[in-house]
Amino acid sequence: MEEDYVFKVVVIGDSGVGKTQLLGRFTRDEFHLDSKSTIGIEFQTRTVAIMPSRRRVKAQIWDTAGQERYRAVTSAYYRGALGAMLVYDVTRRATFQHVARWVAELRAHADKSIVVVLVGNKADLAALPGRREVEVEEAGAFAEEQGLFFFEASALSGDNVEAAFMGLLGEIYGAVS
Ligand code: GDP
């Protein structure tokens, strides 16, 4: 199966927000409660058809593989990336407070035209009493102000994972085609 395009996408955000699991859900439809089985693997791919043109896009999606713990995500990681998924955890406010820092990192190291989707992950847990620490409205307003697309999602249930990645890939396709 020949693809028409290859898009590099990077997944960023604080440690433990669910980056590896979102990637696993999108590329293999898998989820692991005890994570880090994929450590050392730099990227995973999935080829999708972009509607309505049906052009085939191979998404090459990069995982930080834990580099963010040491604040050592290098500019090589961002090189050539057409899209970024910036993830926070809706049950850990600090991870949302750090989103602005990740946006600054993108502005400093990534291409000016990079398409960014902000994802509030672990939406399944937000349904439990007392667990939600970031409201949809607040994150949505921040995303709008910064020109980011925004979804809440759950790697565990799979909710909105496809929508977030496909939305990102569709936007990139629109920009390059
Ligand atoms: P990373 O450090 O950002 O790559 O985060 P991981 O993907 O390793 O996930 C960190 C932890 O959160 C793991 O124990 C995952 O099983 C868990 N996790 C990831 N996504 C979700 C989710 O959507 N819902 C719930 N309940 N747990 C999740």
C-alpha cells in the first residue's frame, strides 16, 4: 500500500499524562495500565485515508520515550514535524499549568506552521466525583486564544482519540495539499 504523504507528528506534554497510551490506542488500538512497554521505540506509524480525497497519509507519530522527565526534549525531536499533539491530564491541574511552557517550547523549536492539537486526556476519570481538576471551558478558552485545536479524550476508553488524531492529520493535509 503506497502512501501519498508521510506526516511527522510529535506527542508532547508532562510525564504520566498518557502520551504513550494515546499513541498505542491510535496506532494499534491497544491500552496498557502498566505503561512504558514501548520505551525506546521512537515512533509508530499508521496509514489512514483522508476524506473526501481518499489520499493515503502515513502518520509517523513520535513519542518522547520519557525524555520530558529530564527536560531534555531536543530540537531534533521537533525537526520536520508538521503536527504536534500537546497532552495534559484533566485530573492533574499542574499538567495543564505547564501547557503554556510546552507551547513556548514548540514556538522555539518547531516549524512556524506546525499544526497543534491540545488534548485533555483521562476524560474517563473526570467522570468520577472529585477527580476533575481542569474544566473543559477553561482549556477550550486557552486553546482558542493560542490558536490550537482542542479535544478531551481518553486513551483508556478510546473516546475522541481517533477524532483528535484524524482532526490533526486532516488539518495538516489541508495545509500541505
Ligand atoms: P506518558 O508518560 O505521558 O507517556 O504517560 P503513559 O502513556 O505512560 O500513561 C501514564 C499512566 O496513565 C499509565 O499508568 C496509563 O495506564 C495511565 N493512563 C494513560 N491514559 C489514560 C486514560 O485515558 N485514562 C486512565 N484512566 N489512565 C490512563
